[in-house]
Amino acid sequence: MASIQIFTSLQYLFNNQTEIELDVANLQQLLTRLPQAYPQCAQEVANGISVAIDGRIVNDAWFTPIEPNSEVVILPRISGG
Amino acid sequence: MSQYKARKFNVVGQRLQRPDGIDKVTGRARYGADMDAAGMLHAKVLRSPHAHARIISIDTSAAAALPGVMAVITRADFPLASGEYIDLLDHCMAGDRALYDGHAVAAVAATSKRLAKQALKLIKVDYELLPHVTDIEAAIAPGAPVIHAGVVGRGVPKGYSDNVTRFRSFGHGDIEAGFQQADVVVERTYRTEATHQGYIEPHACVATMGMDGRGDLWVCTQGHFAIRNMCAAILGMESASLRVTASEIGGGFGGKTTVCIEPLALALAKKSGRAVKLVMTRDEVLRATGPTVSTLMHVKLGMNQAGRITAAYAQLFYQSGAYRGYAADFGAMPAFAPYALENVHTEGFDVMTNRPKSAAYRAPGAPPACYAAESAIDEAAHQLGLDPLAVRLLNAAREGSKSSYGPTYAAHGLVECLQAAQQHPHWRAPLGENMGRGIAAGFWFNFGGDTCVSAFLNPDGSISVSEGNPDIGGSRASISMMVAEEMGIPYEQVRTTVADTGSMGQNEPTHGSRVTFAVGLAAIKSARAIIAEIRHRLAQLWEVDIDSVVWQQGCASCTDPNSEHKAPMDLRQVAAIASNTGGPIGGHHEVNAEGAGVSFGVHIADTEVDPQTGHISIKRYTVIQDAGKAIQPDYVEGQLQGGAVQGIGWALNEEYIYGEDGRLQNSGFLDYRIPVASDLPMIDTVIVEVPNPGHPYGVRGVGETPIVPPLAAVANAVTAATGVRQVHLPMSPPRVLAGLQAK
């Protein structure tokens, strides 16, 4: 099970939890299972989020692996100017 | 998994000649307005003189009847009614309401610019004036005129008007407990005004649209693939039906990552059946493209006697113009990102007003937040009698630190930058009368994204590289250098070209400090693909195992002791037999380049303040930044200097000034003053290199971070010079003088 940290203002979509656990092995599984487990977050996920996996920010690469002991942090979508 | 491998470089790191230099200084380079087409029309746009008004009717009949006018368009010519791109369309052409001074309401294409201007005067628009709001504080107050009803984001706290479209918060720990542990707590409200990116080249394009529904667009942009996608969506076309070619670009800095005139030019071309050129004036650029946010920020920070930050809190309001913004995310996350804090909490709010839709500007959102946070750190350090640089070093985030926005940092160079600042002669240099010194650290995430590169071996042994990102900061040189490095050949043997949207797959725009990182990564892998193909073919030719064919210093050699083929082959020899060994040789790489490493910088500013006038002079300025690996150091230094100068302008001069009527009062470079060379000293630079594990050569993006610290560094210097904490940017002479007089 991967432990997934949620940034503060999104926690209300996850029953006010700061951290949740999901059985996921890559980004695609995370993006699929997040709204299945927490339907309230579906719109945020659909709008686009970034995920920091072991400190590396990933936007779209579905097959980025997530190890059981990986640090996973949900973030707003990162882009730039 | 790390892509970085330490190596000795031969080409990378050299200060080699820029490939576009001669073209640019001789006028041969072609910018947006330099393109002409046979039978081309000239377009002009009619813009609202009101900050907020309902459009009752638009009568274009007289304009359309003017001889020489070939097409007139309004919003009725765009069928798009909803969806992801509706805000973009509305910003380009108003619907039933004009939402800001300068909002387009109609456009004309005619056989001359004079006729097009004349036609604009014949268009009759019947407006009903509506209440407007351009000030952020007024816009968030309950009862404020609401720009768009029904777009309030989920989770926005109660007590604000419906102009607050988004609320985001980040952090960890217990900030109240942290404040209890502090020996000093500082708390202030800071403000920054909206600025423009100030690119010298106005937006310009030439559009054609055939009767078969296929179009071409020549445009000055940071991202022609993004422009294609946006225009195609707005006009209801398939992307493949629109080919977009990027011109040379006279600056963008984030402001040219979106559309503002391009859909209008295409619609006029479609309606007239002729090529249409549309070039903005400076007045239009300032009134109707995308300036930055303005901000209202509350910061509270606790520090103990040892200099440790015990708690940090920031509440950040970002004015984003007449549409939903996003910059609050990028203020709330980076505000305290340089520091490893036990107790930190930041909140960001996006706020709509009757101003043009804000656009990105180098690290969008981060500079104001950094200004407020770094001012608070500076104030706390001074109240405790501590060295502000030592305080930053004590609290600095390191590899393995938990960031203030969540993730744990991989390797980065903040500590090395602070140590370089400590050892720099600037930090210990004596100061004169009325002078002060300020320091600030800054952070940006950096970004990668979708990227395509194709490289080809030419018959004469040279290498052509095609990539899909407009060259803003010297990327053609950097990409050529990385390919030359990988192939073991001279830089002059490689030429990189920016290809059009019909020639390559999807590419993210030149934004997010991504190009040297992401396109460089793809270019290196394209070069490796060429080498692999050459080895494969020569193994067949030499009838040896492929492992016996090695590529070194630009040549293939056979290491099989039983082979009679002992003479190495260079690229010219390989190219000469390419037709015999399978045909042309090329390599390409397509990737979503995740793994951009974060970037930190530290700036030192010396300012002198005239106590009689409040005028500020920058006397000395030093930028220190982690580049991971500087591919072409001249270009890296140029980015560091350019970012610093733009930040200095934000701190001292630049400001959107709106009247009570909601109209912009300074829409020209005489009244909106950006710093020029004679205003500034030489900006000194120090490049720190802590490799990014996500890139084969360790590259980090460098384009955005250098605009993050200057606002704070200059404000802290002026505060040191005057004894008055500077809480409102820009620090224009009247504002500074008022502070001095109130002291």
C-alpha cells in the first residue's frame, strides 16, 4: 500500500485526512483509484493534478512506478511561464 | 531512476558562438510582423473603452460597406459556446459583455491599415455601463461587482465576494505552537501592483485560410503547438488542418504562451478568403494581452534567538483579471519553499477583477510571495540582531528536507548558493551614505512535458536537428551543443532548426524553464539513436558483432581482433555509404520529460536612496543560481541577468495604473517604465552546478527562478537604506518619499 499525502485545502475531499493509503503501483493506477475511493475528488483529478513521487513531480506519465514505500504527494497542476 | 551520469565534457560548458546572432544584428531574422503574403489584408481591432459594460448591439454595416473592407467580425462569427477554451475565446473577443478596458468587440480586415482604422470608426457599439472593480481589496469584499457569477471554486471560505474563484492551502505542523516558541513575531501586510512582461516585440501574425478549410499561421509565440491547438479548438477545426510556424521572437517571458489575436486573424482570413496580417500596437499589448497579477498579502513569521524560524504563515490574494486565475497556487507553494520548516501554512486565493486576463510571467505567482516571505525573514533577523544570510543558511532546505508545499527534496543547490553568497566579495563590500544591502532566496519548480526531437545525418556528414520549441533564450545553441557532445563532433557540424507544427509531434510551449532540460534530453537520446543505427549498420558491413563496433570521438571503430576493418569511420564516411547500408540515417525521440529538477537562487542588491526625492538607484547586484549544468554559460548568465532586471523593474518602476473609471492610464512605455541599461549596473552572476538527477547531463531549467528573489532583495536593501520597511511595490519615488516623511 502506498501512502499518499494530500495538500491542506484538498483534504476536505478526502474525509479531512492528511494522508490516505491506496494499493497502487504506478501513476495511472493512482489517478484511476483516487476517484473510485474518494468520488468527491473526481473533479479535481479530471481538472488535472500533479503528483510528487519520491520528490519528483510528475504530471502525466502514467507508467511512472510507485513503490510501496514511495513518498507520494498530491499537488495542484504544475506548469510555468 | 537517475538519468544523470558524471562525465567529462568537451563541447558542453563552452562559450560558443550563438547561431542566431548575425541574423538578429543584421536584421535578417524574421519576426512576427516581417512576414508578407500575396494579396494580404491588414486587420485592426475595435476595443472597449469601458471597464465593464453590457454590449446591447454592434452595427458593422457601415464598416462592411466601406470600399476596401473585405471582412468584419464580431463574437457572432465564433460558434464556440462553452468548454475548456471559452475563456480564451472571450478574452480574444467579447461576448455579451466587455469585461475590461481594451476588450476586443469587433475586428476588420481591409486592403490597407488606413482603411482598416477608418472602418473601425464606422462600427457602432451600443453599451450599457455596468459597475466595475479593478482593485483587489475591493474585489474580494462582499457586495463587490461580480465579474462572472457561478464560477466560485469549491472550498473557498465564506466571507468573500464571488470574485474569489479559488482557494488553496498548504503546509504542515502546528503554526500556533510555533509562534509560541518564537522570540520575535513579525506580521505585516504587503502589496504588489500588476506589471507586464514588457517584451519588445508586440504580438503579430499572418493568417491564411483556404476554401478547403485548411489554414496556415505565421506567428510570434512561445509555443506554436499550443497556439495551433487553441486556435483549432476555438475555430472548430482539426489540428492537422492548421499548420503554425513560429517566427523569431522578441521576448515572451510567459506572456506569449496563449492566444490574443490569432483566432481573430484566422477568422478574418476565413471570411475574406485572403491572407490577413494583424499586429498589435503597444497600447493594445498593455491593455489587452496578459499582464501579471497584483497581490495583497498578509505574512506572519516567528523566529527564535538562534535564528530558527519557528512558524511561518502567509495569506496571499492574487488578482487575475476578468477570468479564473491559477497563480495563487504558484504563490502559496513557493513562498517558504527555500526553508526546512516544522510549522508552516500558506493560503492562496485567486480573485477576478475588470482587468485583462492575467498571463504567466517567469515563475508566475512566485515573485510576490517570495517578496512578502523574504521581507518577513529579513525583518525578524534584524529585530534579533542576526545576519540575514546566516539566518537563511541556518533554515535552508537541503536534500531530504520536507518542503513547505509537501514533497521531500532531492539533491539541489540552495545551500551551495547561500555559501557562494557568503563568500562573494559583494556581501562584505563597504556601503556608502544612504545605501543599504538586501538579500533574498527564491525557488521555482521547473517543468518538462511533451517533447519531440528529430536528428538526421546529412550526406556531407553534418547533423540537422529539428525541434518544436521557439528559441527564446538560446536553445538552438544549447541543443546543438548537446548533440555535438553526444556524437563527439564539433558544434559547428550541427544545426538546430525550430520546425512547424506539420513537421513534428506535439510539443509543450517554451515555458516552465523546460527547453534546455526537456528538449536537451530528447536531443541527446536522438543522437544516441543515430549512433545505435550507425553501429548496427557497420556491424553488418564489417561482419562483426555489434558490441565490437564502438563510437568514440565522432568515429566508429571495430574492436574485433579478427576483423580486417581496422580503420575508423567518421560521419562523412558513414553518410557516403548510407544508401548502400539501408538508406538515410536519423534518430528521433519523443517523450513526456518528467523529472525537471527544482531550482534555487540567491540575490544580493545594494541600493542608494535619495532622501530628497525618494529615487532609488541600484548600485550593485549579484545573482547566484543553481543551473545543474550550464550547457552554454553565456546564455545561462543572460537568463540570470534578464530575470534580475525584470524583477528590479517590478520592484522599482513598473505598475499598471487604473483610474476611477476603470481605464488603464499608462498604456505606453513612456508612462509604464521598464528599466533600461543606463538605469542599472552590470549584473554580476555566479553559476552553481548541483546536477539534476533527471537529466543525462544534470541540467536544471534556469529561466524563471531569477525573477523570484529581486523584489525582496531590492525591498530589503531599500529598507536597510531608509529604516522604513517597504511593504508596497513598486517602490516609486512618491511612495518611498511618503514613507520617509512619515518616519
